[in-house]
Amino acid sequence: MKRFLTFIAASVVAATMTYAQTHFGVEAGASINKMSFSKDVYKSDNCSGFFVGPKLKATLPVVGLGVDAALLYVQNKATVGETEKKHMSYIRVPVNLRWEIGPDEFGIYVATGPQWDWYVGNSKLYTSEGLKATFEHNLISWNVGAGLRLLKHLELGASYSIPLSKAGKVRDYYDQVADDIDIKNKEWQIRVNYFF
């Protein structure tokens, strides 16, 4: 599945870049993430985070179809149980197929596509209940989003990331994997893009 999504994303980017108008810029924003556990072993609160990094947009003239891709540094917080808190850092690469409607001065866009996250922090979290959560270093999710285009250079948008892979595993007192407990990371994002 991951290889197929990678191939499709690379093919769309290559085809669009051949004929498209290309713009470089920077993206920054805030996120609200929630770790979802398939059983009530942990209670996880919504937590805030941020992301920032360079972005590339390529759009076909007239029809408005295009792609965008970014290389982002992401920091989220996870709160698990009553006292356990963890800062989680990722390198993120979202690649979206997008459609723009309206003139350059003011318009809207919709975007969707895969997103790859590489976790670069400590992969373990111990809880007061004696259990241990181990976080995966490679994640994949699917983005769905929309936003406004303003004054040719500025975009304001929001998106939701649907997890396609597990974010981690839970181990018991004997260091055995609890197969019936899945960890998934769901995330809302508010973003600002500025293209030069």
C-alpha cells in the first residue's frame, strides 16, 4: 500500500511539473492531535502542536489542477493517562492533488493526498499503570483539506489527517505486545502558506 501511494504521488507530481506554473513558499500552522486507543487502557486528551517548513506548488494554467508538496518539521504533544505527557517531533512530507477555483486575487482550493511522517523522538512512554506505549517511526495518513487564496501569494486553509497506519503498540507488564490495542494519531491542521 505504501509503495503504491508513493508511486502514484510521484507520477502525479512529475506529470504536473512538466506543464505547470511553479511557486515556492513556506508553510506554517497549528495542529490539534488526538491519540486514539482502540481500548480504554489510556485516556488521551486533545493536544496542540505546530509545524513549519518549505512548500512547492505547481498549477496547470486555466484548468486549476495541480499538486503541492512540503517538507515540514512538526512538533505535537501527547497526554496519556493522568500525568504522562510527551513532546513528539516528526519530519513530515505531504503530497496533495489540488484544484483551484477563481482568479489569483481571491479564490478557493481543495486538496487531498498522502502524507508520510518520520518520528525522530524517543519511541517509548511509560505509564503509572505499569504499561508501555512504543511509537512507530514511520507513519502514513491521508489528508483532506480546503482553503482560501488571497492576494496571489497567501493561502489560509484547514485539513484533517486520516491515519492509514498504526502510530504505535502497547506492551504489558511482561513486555508482551497487546495485539488488541491499536494506537492511531488523528489530527486537525490550520495552515498559512506564503508563496514568493
